[in-house]
Amino acid sequence: MLPPKSGTHLMSYYRAYIIGRDGHFQSAVKLDSADDHAAIESAKQLVNDYDVELWQQDRLVTKLTTSDDK
């Protein structure tokens, strides 16, 4: 595999898991983001009536709750 060209940015792959009221994962959304901060900002858009857990592979990045908006 060749190294990336100078000046190119690699995207990191994240998944945002929507958590139902019963505490179980309801669905997942793939996010391609440059870093944790960008992924968190994208995941915040998914928090409506349900909590969201943001993961990068097997690493929990953050949990966003509906109470975070209030």
C-alpha cells in the first residue's frame, strides 16, 4: 500500500448508534469525519428523541443524550 500523497487528508470512519428508549441499538449511521470533533458535531445532528453513541471501531468516542440539548 502506498502512503498518502502530501497534502491529502485521510477520513476516519465512525458509526453513530441510535439508542431506543429500551436501551437497545435501533439503527446505525456511518459517518466519515476528519477527526473526533467533526464526528461529534455530525452526531449531534442525530440527537432528537433518542440518545446516540458515537463509536470509532471498538472505541466509544462519546454518548450524546437528549438532555444534552437542554
